[in-house]
Amino acid sequence: MARILIAATGGAGGDLQPLVSVALALRARGHETRFLGDASVGRVLDPLGVDVDVLPPDLDLGPRLAGAVREAMTASGGDLAAAGPAVQKSLERWASDMAEPVSRAAMDHAPDAIATSLFGVEVLHLVAPSQPWSVINSTFYVGSPMQRPADQDFGPRAIPLIMRYAALLDSADQVLHASDQVFDFDFTGLPDKHHYVGPLGIWEPPSLVPSYLDEPGAPWVLVTISSQLQDDIPLAEAALAALADRPVRVLLTIGPDHDPAELSDVPSNARIERTVSHAAALEHGAFLMSHAGHGSVMKALWYGRPMVLVPWGRDQPGVAARAAALGIADVVPRDVATPETLAAAIGRVSANEEMRIVAEQHSARLRATDPPATAAALIESLV
């Protein structure tokens, strides 16, 4: 049995789910796992009986990242490209602050290996632990060199941070990409130490399936915006307007940091939830309308659902481009996303039987794999 320390750092966004998925697979193989993370990580893992060392509140990644974005946007007058370097520098300072508690945890728990997310790569680079360490990247391939020009795959504000992390990945002993090689343009140029392991972000904490999903009626459509705070409430409002007159029921999830009261006009065919099982909604649903987060897109692909995607920022342009190339999504650019353009995309996807068939074929292919076991075996090989 090996001891694995998982530096989760924060529970925001889609980085935590792949780490939890792998940790549970490692436990099933007889290994001991311990997390280091903020209070949100503790809340997710407590029902699972996983040990968590909770970081001081001032190290919470979610508030630090949100504050860095606000300050950078104010200083740049709202210029996304100009704000990017400031966000990257703020996260560099956060990594420096994080290095001491991660280093202390590595000494106190004496793990055989350490795993972290892409957000933790600079932290582990600074710590330079004596143990081998693995990075679990929650999206498509990131590394040096990049597969495509960064401005094709990432929002302008995210590019400096992503390029910084990509350059530091050589410090890791192993990089696991929680994506599907076929989805990632069938990329065959992974550097040494890099591996595709399949979609790990489809993991969800155990929860009750809402009873209303089983009620008879029109088909459900799942609409998602980011679970990590970003300025995408306008996407939610445009999606609700576009779906208001269609013969569907709409389930919109807005994430824990938004209030349903932020939405100005909710049609009668829509339900608004902060969080709900996306897996359950997709099992009952006809298609996904999303901000093109990698986790939600891979989950829709796992369940064989076509998509309408409006990439908002971060890695979402790259996710949407890959989904479109695979033939499973209709993409509407953010700057032209209106109720009218979204309604047109919904009409195209609803009428596209070939898209549905292709999505179901990829679902069958993915469901024949075991991403958590694949990732756990690779981490196991480090010890």
C-alpha cells in the first residue's frame, strides 16, 4: 500500500472532480489518500470519508482568483488581454504562499507520491518535493509546445497563466490529461511523461436524483454556466429566452456562487438550480446548452447528448472547437450569442439526427473505458 498526498488547493471550477475520481480509484486499489485543500474541498470529501487537511481561509483559491480577476479587470479598464498578465502574477504570489503548507504536509505525512491539479503545478514546482509528483490536468492537452496557438484555444485573459503552467509541467514526473485523445483532435504528439487517461471530470458527489426529472412531460434540456464564478449570467438569460417557446423543459444550473435572483426573466418552462446532478439531467435530457466547460462537455459526450456551446473564456474556446470538429456540437461565438442566434442553433441541433448518432457512438466508445482506473495505475507506477 502506498500513501498518496493530493494537493487539491481548491474546490472551485472543474479541477477537483478529476482528483477525487482518481483518489477513489487509488483507494479501491488499496492505497491511502489524503487531501490538502480549502474548506470547499473538505465539504465535498467529508461524506466520502476521505482525510482532508484544510488550509487557512486566506489561501482559498476561489476568492484569491476571483479577486485577482476583479483587480486586473479594473486596472485594465476591462481589457481581457491586458488583464491576463496581472492575473498570472497574482496566482504566482498565491503559489508562493501555498508552497509552505504543501511542503509541511509532504514532510508530516511522508507520502510515496503527490498529485495535484494544473493550478497546483507552480506550487509543486516551488516545493520541489523529494517524492515523485503527478499533475492531473482537467482539460485537453496542455504542455510545451502547445498543440495549437494559445489564442485559438484559450480566452485572452487566461493565456499568460496557461502558458506559465505549460512551461512548468516539465518539473512534474508525470502529467495526466483528463480528456479523450479522440476528442482532442486525435493528437498523437504528447511529450514524454504525458498521458491521456480519459474523462475524469464526469465524477460527481453522491446526490439524490430530483424527482421532477422523472415526471412525464416534454424532454429536458440542461443549460449550464460555469461553477467557478465568471461573468456568464448573460449566457444563461439568452439561453432561457431562446428556449422559452420550444416544447421542452429547461433545467438551468448557475453554480454555488450565483443567486437565482440575478436572472431577470425566467420562462414558465424553466427550473433554476444552483447545483444538481448533471449526470441525472443528461440521462433524462435531449441535449446540452453550455458555456463549453470541459467537464460538462465530456459529461454530455459520456451520455451521448449533442450540444449547443457558447465558449465564454478560459479553455472553453478550445473545448468548443474540439466538440465541433468531432461533429457533436453547434458552436455560437460569445460575441454573437443572442436569443435569436441561440434559437437558430437549437433548431439545427434538434433537427440533426446525424449529430445525435455520432454523439451516441462516442458515448459507447468512452463507456467501454475506465478513466479512473487508468489514471490510478499510472500514479501507482510512480511508487
